[in-house]
Amino acid sequence: MAEEMEEKMLEELISTLLMFRGLLKTKNSDMEITHGEFITLLNTRRLETAANGKKNQVKVSDISHASEVAMPTATKNINMLVGLGLLKKKPAEIDKRIVYISTTRKGKDFLEKRYQIYKKRYEGLLQHLGAEKADQLIQLLNEVAEYYRLENE
């Protein structure tokens, strides 16, 4: 149970810190993608994974909204990730103008590898701060991000 709570806290810490460009830069010898492309890949995976275990169909507009970027930016990131084999596109059967985006096995493996890098990096920080301070840090960083999000509207 305690291990599960720590894992959840660690995931929240990583997710929160991902909002701050440059803080989580890592070298990946396999492939380098931009921060925006990484967020696009991450959001695609989150959107397609439903809480009930079923796979959701994800459109470009869903990714654009979740990533808080304009449609052309989302499209550019998606096209780059498709080119790298991390995402794939599939036209809707009824309306071919609608395109569904999904994560490939390669994309899922890439995200898992990246997560393990982040996990290793931030486990020490979580241990150093302890659960209470880590939770406070997560809340504060979320408040900072929300402040800048509203300021930029």
C-alpha cells in the first residue's frame, strides 16, 4: 500500500515537473524529440487509455486541447511523431475527413523508457523531500503553472 502511494506521488511529481520546459531534459541515444512532441505523445497515450480499460479514439483536436496548443502545432507534432513511428493515423470509416491518432508499440516503449529515466531521477528528490513536502511542491508548481496559463490567455 505504501509503495503504491509512493508510486502515485512519484507519477504526480513527474507529471507536474513536465510542465516546466527544460527541467527534465534527458539525453536519449535512440531518438530525440522536442518537448512539444513529447507532450503530444504523452497526451495521445493518456487520451487513448480509458479508465475502464477500453481504448478511446483520439482526434487531432483532442490532442490539441489536452496539449494546450493550436491545431496546426498539434498537427505538426503528430506528423513528426508519425514519421518517427511513435504515432499512427487512421481515417474514420464513415467520415474520411476525421483522422484518429494512436500510439504505436514503438511509441509506448519510448514513453516507458522515458518514464523510467524520470522515475530514477526524481525518486531521490521524493525521498529527500518526503511525502508531505513533495505534495506541497506539486501543489505549488501546479499553482504557478495555472497562474502562467491564465496570464497567457
